Amino acid sequence: IRDRRRVRGSHKVSSMSILVKLLGKRALQRTKHLSKTKLRYPKRLITFEADFGLPSAQKEIYKVAYNFAKEKLLPHAPEWDQKAHFPVDVIKEAASIGFGGIYVKDTDLGGTGMTRLDAAVIFEALSTACVSTTAYLSIHNMCAGMIDTYGTKEQKEQFLPKICEMEYFSSYCLTEPNSGSDAAALRTKAVKRGDHYYLTGEKSFISGGGSSDIYLVMARTGDDSPSGISCFIVPKDSPGLSFGKKAHKLGWNSQPTREVIMEDCKVPEGNLLGKEGQGFKIAMQGLDGGRINIAACSIGGAHACLKYAKDHVLVRKAFGGTLSELQTVQFKLANMATRLYSSRLMVRNAASLFDAKDPGLTVAAAMAKQHATDECFDICNDALQLFGGYGYLKEYPIERYLRDLRVHQILEGTNEIMRVIISRKLLAHDFQT
């Protein structure tokens, strides 16, 4: 097992202690054995497997997440989608194995202390069963990571234990009715009076809105520039906070979406996250990680659809044989597998750059998000085509994955904005070779 240690004062957290928490002693003994032996996968080509190229410890982490998804998410996902049910109890079960504060560093505060690459692996595995529920969990973890990175000691001690245990659910509030892609144009205001801030404004398309307990809200405390934006931790019971009606959506139906409305919403000055004027930086850093996470969710959904499609064409008969015997079907499957493989590599590379604090992270995250969410949606669409009319029926799983993945090309920054980020950096770059 690769040696991965984090130091917080004199407290050290290693990969071994992380695995003990996640897997228990029996699985840990199996992991020790795996680290000393050459892994073999009889009767399968590992290039097509989601854990291909991962170290032994991360293979085990993937397995834990995948098994949880298979047992706890997959049997119920169609019903959650149909009834628009938010599976709070199941999400809390995910927190009990460390998925509520995946990259919160301090284990004394409930964090699992893992890497962004670990998180990408986990979200991919969970999304093979239910993209919608996993996507909410990824947003919750993004909020936890923002408090862990920018919070004061008092803020961390007050909020992180309950967030990591998912006694508190959390939501990210940046988008407004008149500022989506142009996030710096937000108009929600925060005015300080005495030892409180009073927030007035409206946030749109908020995942978990009305159900979450904590809202990270970007509001303007200064001028109209990005440096005039600050970030606030707003509890659900804050005076002046209310919510709009629950949105009826194409996908992501297992998580509620509402407007978050603030009318002179009273927030203690101690709930300012970071410093005044630092909010836009905090929001963008959160989105760098959020883009990687949501791209990983797309990969999990596409992986499931590719598997379903492969299994279908092997048994579906037409023109005197199975569909798998037709070269046009073979080529389509080959293209789907290649798109999935390239997306996985880009997302995991971006996650590794995040862990390394690489200055090229923002571009890499934008590239990974744009590529993976576009390609993985196309994989789901191609899978539906291979199923023919059956793929259009709700009795079959493909259409649910297709609907859930579609919004990934819009949120966390539209894919058009991803191309703006990439092109700006490219045009300003001075090639040395």
C-alpha cells in the first residue's frame, strides 16, 4: 500500500487507518495480502474495469463503495426516481462508512482524511447504481471541504462533526435567477449591523434546498467586482430564511431542488467563512473539486450503461444472430468503451492534480468535466439506441441514467463555460516546446 500521510499538528492519518475505518479489520487483512501479491483477474480484461490502474488500497475503497451502491442504492433507485424520494436514511448510512466527509482532514472532527482521487473513485462507484443520490453526496462533500479548508477552528468544531456524520446535510448556494454562468454578477447582498450580517437575495436550483441543514451562501459585501463577494455559513433555522416550491425535474429526482430565499436573513458574524471579499475565490476553488466530482458521477453512470448494453447485445437476436455479431454494433461498443476510458483517465488525472495543488488544476478540471460529461452522456444515449424501443421504457434502467446525466453538462459551470476557461488559458500560454 502506498504510504499516504497527512499531518495535523502531531496527529497523523495513514492509508492504513483510513482503511480500518472504511473496511474493518478483516478486509484490512485482505488488503495487506493484496499489497504483497500480484493481482490477477481471470476471465476478464482489466482495461475495461473501473479499478484499472488503481493501487491496492484504492481498489479496496472502490469495492466498498461499489458494494454499498449495489446493496443499498441500486434496488431502490428506480422507485426513488419515480416518487422523487430523498433517501435520507440511506445517505446517512453512507456517512457511517466515511462518505460524509471524505476529504475532511481531521479525523477527530469526523473526517475520513482521504484524497480527491479517492473521492473520485468513490463517487464513480456509487453512481453505477444511482447518479442522482451520489451527486447530492458529492455536493455535500464539497461544502464540507470548503469549511475544512477555509473555516476557523471554532467553525470546524461547530459544524464539521455533524456534517461528516450527516446529522447536518449541506448545500452550496451560488447560482441566482439572473446570474448562472456569470456567477460574479450575483446580487445577493450581506450588510453588517452590529455583530450580525443580514442577507437579502435569492438563490436558484439549489440541490437539497429546504431539506439541508446548512447552506454555504455567496453574497456581496463590497463592490460589484468578484472581490466584493463573501461566503457565509447559513443554518436552516436562521431568521429570514425560506424556500421556494420543490422543482419538478427531468432527472436528479432523488434529491430535492428549491430556491433559497433570504429576506434580511440574520447570520452571526462568526459564520463568515474566510475573510470578507474572499467568497468568490472560495466558491471557485469549491467548483474545481465539484467539477471533478460531477464528472466522476457521469463516469459511473456511463459505466453502468455500457455494461447493460454489452449484456443486451449478447442475447438480443436480429437478422439471424445476436446484435453483438453485427460490426456496426461492435464499432459502437468500441467507441463507447474508448470514450469511457479516456474520461476516466482525465478525471483521475485532474483529481491527482488537485491533491498535488498543481497550478494547472482549474484548466485540468474544466477539461475533465467538459470531456467526461459530454462523452458519458453520449455513452448513455448510445446504450439506449442499442436497446431500441426497450431503452425508452422505464422498466429498463438506461433512460434513468440518461436523464440524470444530462444536467451534468449544465451545472458546476456549463460546458460552454468550461471551453471559455480552457481557451482563455490556452491563448495566454507561451509554448516552450
